[in-house]
Amino acid sequence: MRIAIYGNDNKSSSKVATELSELINKSEVLQIDELNPEVVISVGGDGTLLSAFHHYDDLTEKVRFVGIHTGHLGFYTDWRDNEVEKLVESLENDNGQSVSYPLLDIQVEYSDQGLPDKMVALNESTVKKLFGTMVAKVYIKDRLFENFRGDGLCISTPTGSTAYNKSVGGAIISPKFNAIQVAEMASINNRVFRTIGSPVIIPPTETITVVPKVSLHNVLTCDQLLVMDRPIKSITYGISQRRIYFAKYQHTHFWERVNNSFIGDNLND
Ligand code: NAD
């Protein structure tokens, strides 16, 4: 089986990546293949897994990911850094088991003459203005839903719902739902301006289109990536036909992960 190791510059990640690659090189059934892998092992944290996902963007449907965390338990990282040998054993005995999660399609049109962009996010996309109020029309399924004024909007996947979305008051959605969520970032609500004021959850049959008032200060993010050098005309969001696959050798249940990350031992009566 062809394996790629994707790490960050961190000292502890480099150490784990080296250990892993030595064990893979000794194996009779595994080989390192950074260009055309079947399994991508990310070594670091959730941020490293997000980078690995975007690095292997073209291969999303063909690869399965595995996340080793070298810090805290992450949302995309099931393996601890002291479990490398156990992971290599699981890879050697692989029978293709996987779990998959929804992704967010992002289609951006620009008001310059250039071509539109297509991107896919694992966590979320945000559209916001660097300074001043972002003004935007929001359409659900091509029908004008609201005129938004505020800091911005965060459109997330179910696995991304525990990230930026949660910080701006969005709901946590189990990744068993094929849905996307729109959460507001500091919307202005008074007698003059009105937005829905709560997170909105959209099914796979519908899309969200955001048409920001033209400004050079509008920015768009796709996970950890930033798009800010072209004038945005509109952004259309929908659930992707593609999904991300994780090799399911050892899997922490979603709600256990949520509990571990946000509640911990604070279960006193
Ligand atoms: P990073 O790696 O420092 O990540 C920031 C934090 O988000 C880390 O603690 C990471 O563990 C956590 N995180 C990432 N994905 C998560 C998920 N699906 N569920 C729960 N926590 C998650 O920074 P980066 O490399 O720039 O990562 C980009 C991500 O950071 C974005 O996709 C966004 O979700 C998150 N972010 C959060 C905020 C916020 O909460 N205010 C602001 C900006 C970015």
C-alpha cells in the first residue's frame, strides 16, 4: 500500500514522521509514495490535517486520511504520537475500512474579467470585510433571504461545526448529517437593519449565495487559506458531491470527541 506522510515543521512532528517512515520502509507491504498515495498520514494537529487535505485536493476521492496528533486530541486526528507501531500494524492489515464526511463546495465569481474559482473546504469558508461593515445580499436557493450587515458570515461543514462556526455561536452538527450551516458573525440588528439572527442549516438540495457589496476589503477564507486579491462578485455554497475519507482502524466517536474537547472532566452534579 502506498503511503504519504504529511507533517509540519514542528520538532515533535518531524520526530514522529521520521519514526513512521522508518517503520514503513522496513515493511514488506507498505511503501512511501508522496505523489500517488492511497493513504495520507498527517502528523501534527487539525491544522496539519487541513493542509494535507488541500495538498492532496485532486486525490480526495482516491485517498484515505489518517491523523496522528502530536499535541492535544484533535477533531481529525485519532492516533497519538506513541501509537506509531500500532498504526503501522493496522496499515499492514488494512482491508479498506473507511468513514467519510461531507465537504463544502465554494464557487466564486469575480467582478474582474478573470475566470471564476472553485474550491472545496473541509471545515468552513468565511466571507468578511477587513474593516468596516460587510454588506451582502444572502440568497437561499436563488431566492433573496436577507440583506446582511455585520462582520461576516461563516459557512461550515458538519465536521467544521466544532471549529470557527462554534466560536461564532453556530450549532454543533453530527457529521452523519449531509448539511451545511450558515452562522452570522456580529450581525447588525436594529429597527433599520434585520437579519435572521440565528444559525441556518441547509440540506444537500439547496445552495446559499452571498453577494457582497463590492469592496476591495472583502476577504474570503477556505479553511486556513485566504483569498483577497480579487474583487468578489458572488460566492455560492453547496454540499460537495465529493467527500473526505478517513481510514477507520481506530475511531473516536464524534460526540466523545466533542465531549473530550469542550467538556472534559467538568461533569460534576
Ligand atoms: P490552527 O491550526 O491554529 O487551528 C485553530 C484551532 O482550531 C486549533 O485549536 C484547532 O485544533 C482547531 N480546529 C481546527 N479544525 C477544527 C475542527 N474541525 N473542530 C474543532 N476544532 C478545530 O489554525 P489554522 O491552521 O489556521 O486552521 C484553520 C482553522 O482554524 C479554520 O478552519 C477555522 O475553523 C479555525 N479558526 C477558528 C477561529 C475561531 O474559532 N475564532 C478563527 C480563525 C480560524
